Amino acid sequence: MDAEYLTRALTAGLPSRVDSPVGFVRRRLTDKIPPHVPAVPSPPPQGAPVHRVMLECTRCGAPGRPEALPDGLCRPCRTSSEGDAPEEAAEALPGAPDVRALAAGLRGLLKSP
């Protein structure tokens, strides 16, 4: 951070009249602290472990890279789901009474000591 950057950040939007310069500067420094100059990210040192994101298929749990799991499904699950009928997928989801009963059971468990 250089002096020009700090001066520009503190003098931007000055009022036309300042009654107490010390109070004004104190207030200005606490209310309008200039943001840090963004640093250029440095590359990781050679030999440092690289963190990669790995996802799992939502149906079978097979691990894979994000670009290999569009819509959260691996290739075998995607190809097998393309042939499934929509009625079968709708039957797998719980109905409204089932969800209400499940929620009521969970609330009961929370109330028990």
C-alpha cells in the first residue's frame, strides 16, 4: 500500500467544511478504512499437494470429477436412467402423507428426553 493510494481512499468524498480536523480524521479512519490492495495469488510451492474436488454419483456413490458427473450422475447411471419410465421415478419419491408422518416422527424424537 503506497501513500497515494491511502490519500485517495481517505480524501474521496470530503465535506465542504470541517469543524474539527482531529475528530474528522479519527472518524474517517474508523469509518472508511481503505480496503487492502488485492495481492496476486502466488503459485503453490513445487511438491505441495494440490487440492482437487471429487464428487460422488448421487445414485450409486461412485467417485468422479465434477465435469464427469453432469446432473450428479455418473455415465452408467445416466444411461440406465434414460430408459426408465417417469412413473418409476415418481414412485420412488415419498408422497405427502409419508413426509408428514416422517416429520411427525422426527418431532416426537426431538421431544423425548
